[in-house]
Amino acid sequence: MTIEELHQFQNLVITQPNCPYCVRAKAILDDRGTDYTTLVLGQNLEKTEMIAFIEQVANTTVRTVPQIILDGKYIGGHDDLVAFLERQVEADALGDFEL
């Protein structure tokens, strides 16, 4: 798969078989009703392709999964997803509050 093809996915989870953090991340997205595409390393995507893609979109080198893209923006791994969603909830709780 080319980097150009990977850029077409707005919501993407890159996983590998037997990865507990991948399962957890996908369960979080499923619980929220988020539609996403799953690409499995070694089946749909090679690890070198994942590394090159994430380096291009996030300017960082990663070697672990899951790697998550939401709304076309790089989120990171499982822990990054949890932190991202917590920040969203906190921002929503403040509503229109301004200092």
C-alpha cells in the first residue's frame, strides 16, 4: 500500500495479530460508534510502510501498534487515544466557559 493510499483514510487503526492494546483501542472506538478502517501489519500493510506513513504525517518514528488516525489527524497509540478522548470530554464539560 502506498503512502498516498494511506492518506485516503480519515479514521484508521493499524494493528497486528495478538495485540491486546489494539483490541482495547478498537473497543474504545466501537463503544463510541466511530467508524474506522483496520489495517493489519503483515496482511494489509508492511511495517516499513507504516513507519514511513507515520513519519510523514506526524514527523515521528514509531515501531509499535496500534497506530491511530482520527479525522485525518494522527493520534498515536492506545494511551494517546485515551488521553485524546479525555481531553475532548473535559473540553465538552466546560462548554462555552471563558476566562
